[in-house]
Amino acid sequence: MSEVRHDRSGPGPAGGYHGVAESARALMAGPLLPELGGAPHDVLADVTRAFAAGSVDLTHPAALARMQPPSLAVAAAAELVVATLNQSLHAWESGPFALEIERFVTAELATLIGYGSGAGGTLTSGGSVSNLMAMTMARDSVLARRLSRRPGQEGVAGLHRRPVVLAQEAIHFSIGRALRILGIGEDQLIPVAVDADGRTSAADARRVLFGLPGTDLPLALVALAGSTDLGVIDPLRELAEVAREHDLWLHADAAYGAGALFSERLRPLLDGLSEADSVTMDLHKFGWLPSSSAMLLVKSRGDLQDSFGLATTTCLTSADDTEQGYHGLQGESLQTTRRADAFKILVALRCLGRERLSAMVDACHDLAIHAAERIREEPRLELVAHPPLGAVLFRYLTDDPGKADEVNGAARRELMATGRLLLARTHLVDGAGVQRVYLKLLFLNPETAPEQVDDVIAMFLTTARRIEAEG
């Protein structure tokens, strides 16, 4: 809201956690369900004004903390249409046209990846759910082929072999969480070494697989296709060869990196993506769409149906209706009732077109390169690596190296508390094998100017120097 932005000095609300919490408590001092309701216009205006005042302004050039782009206006308008029509995708009679839109959108994006006519996909709430679904299909597919087991019906107890999944340590935490949920266990995530560029080593994956005891049953190899910290993209074709040699499921987590598909410049980075059995993609990152605009795409549509189809006849399944086309998508998703999220994707991508979308992705990449070069020029700042996508990792270097983590963390919190700058924080192991605090700039606003990036870096430097000096 314009009046909220006018009162701010940056992308965040001033006052930090305590200020926002106090404002929220003031708004919600009364009961959630009062005895008598208020006038809709007044309630909506009051709650919206307070909500906006305590929210992040994602259009501000200093909103660089998370993978949240400012939403396209047309996509926000499309969200209103979706909410107003309130269609669902679980049954034909709940959203007939919405079903056709999702089928079209997933088929088109599967083609963009390079999948053939047998591919499928589903919209999800985010990359974590997509990764959970991918690990479910990996478990079901491999156990069915190797052991004639139906884990969806029979479970995994009594296998007499330990199911394991291979991935490098930089893989998204949702993979480990998926293994917990599936009953495989996070301890069964076997690490694979990386090369000098942080990419999963196909040679080491082979070494690990050959070294596994016979009591282990490898299910999947998980590849990075744009890690959240360094934007690492694994050698996808090489990993696909390993997966085929050992009859594994290859999953590519491209939740962030899939945006490179829209760029003529960056698309070659994802060479081999079509070799993966499944791919996670989030268009609420590169794509400039409101959450949720995520999807799971699969090389074989049948794998989705095998893992998520309904095993028994229900009020949502009928063979004669299905034969005539009167069926929903409840058998290809974790969810039953599900929003028509593909509608906003269709509207947004039709409005943008390939040329404009490519330019937007490239603009964010250009900003990341500019920031990296600017950081390199500062003797007090350390750049971790050249950014392949839109994330830049760096840290402030203190005179006493032992205080660097403290100063970097304090500078970030102070800038958040004032609302002037929002940075992400992560942890990496340095060359000495010690885990250190690093800060992250995430560029997802193509309208940001290089001069504004310079201002952000100068603001951080000033704050960090003062905190170090104050000791």
C-alpha cells in the first residue's frame, strides 16, 4: 500500500520482532469470533492496513533476504479470480475448466524441460511437497521393480534391506525431512562428495554405490539444479548415467534453478534436466508469481498415478465416469481439495511471453554479477563464489577473525530491526573445516538498478564497521 511505503525507510517494518509483535497484538486484542460481526469494508480495511504495515515490501531494492519475488500485478489479479470462482481439482464437477488448465500448463512445462508425450505433473504448494512426492515415487518405483514390493499398500517393514538415498550435503533440507515422513529415516541419506565447484561428483556416487553392503537398497540419487545458497547445478547427464547403471530414481531439485530455462543465456546450465525421472520447479521464485506456484514434473505420468492414485473405490472414483473423461486429479496429488493455481501461471506466462521473461531472468543475473564484482572490490568483504544464478554469498571480515560471525549476525539483525535492509543468513564450512556465518543477497526484482545495489552494500559495510568498532 502506498501510504505504508511512504512511511518507511526500507523494505521492512521498523521495530524488528518486538515492534511487529506488538502491532499484531494490538490488532488482534479482541476475539477471533466476536458476538456481533463488523462491517466488511471496515474490518477488511483495518486488518489490511495493519497487515501491510507489518509486511515486507518485496518491490523495494533492499528486500534481498528470501526467494520471494514481487508478484506480477496480473498474477495478483488472477489470484482474485481463483478465489472468487473457488474451483477445486479433485473431481470433474468441482472444477471442469480448471482441470483442463492444469493439464495444459503441466504438459507445456514438461515439454520445456524436454520430457516426451508420456510425461505428467501436478501443481503443489511448494518445493518441499514436490520433493516429498518425488521421494515417494522413488521408493515405490524401485521397490516394485527390484523386490516386487508395493510399499504404498504393504509398507516398508520387513524388507530385510535398508533403503538409502544418495545426495550431496548441500541438498535442500526437505529431502531429509521427506525420508523421515516416509519411514525411511534421515540417517539413510548417504552423502556424496563434490568437486571443486561444489557439484555432485558422479565418480564418487559410483564409488559409494559400489561400496554399499548387500543389505542396503539404493532408491534414488538426488541432484541439485540450482542450490539455494550458491546456485550449484550438478552435472545432470553424468548423474543420469549413474542412476541408469544402478537402476535408481534420479530426482532433480530445480525449485530455484528452473528459472534458467526461461533464459537463452542460462538455459545451457540445465543441460540434461530431461534425463531426471522427476523435477521440482517453483514459479513463485523465478517466475514472479504469488505463492503457491510450484510443481512436480515427472518423465512418466504413470509413476504419479502408481504412488498417489486411490487404491479403493471411493465417492471420487468411478470406472464408467473415468472412461468418459469425467474425473479429477485426486489420484496425482497428495491433496484432494486443491486450488486452481495453474490459472495464474497461464495468465502470467501468456502476458509475459518468452522474450520478456528471458530478459527478467537475465536482469536478475546481471544484478548478482554486479553485486559480486562490487563485493570483490571491498577489502573488508569476502565473496564466496561467482553467482551462476541470482544469489550472492559474502561476509564481513573483522580484524579479529574470531569475531566475524558475531559481527555479521549482529549487522544483519540491526538492519532488519530498522527495516532498512533485509538479508538472508546461512552457514558454510570454510577451508579450515569450520562452520561460519555468511550473508546472502537474493536478486529477484529485475527493476532494481545497479546503483541501488551499491547503496545496499555500502549500508551494510557502514553498519558492520560500526558494530566491530563498538566491540
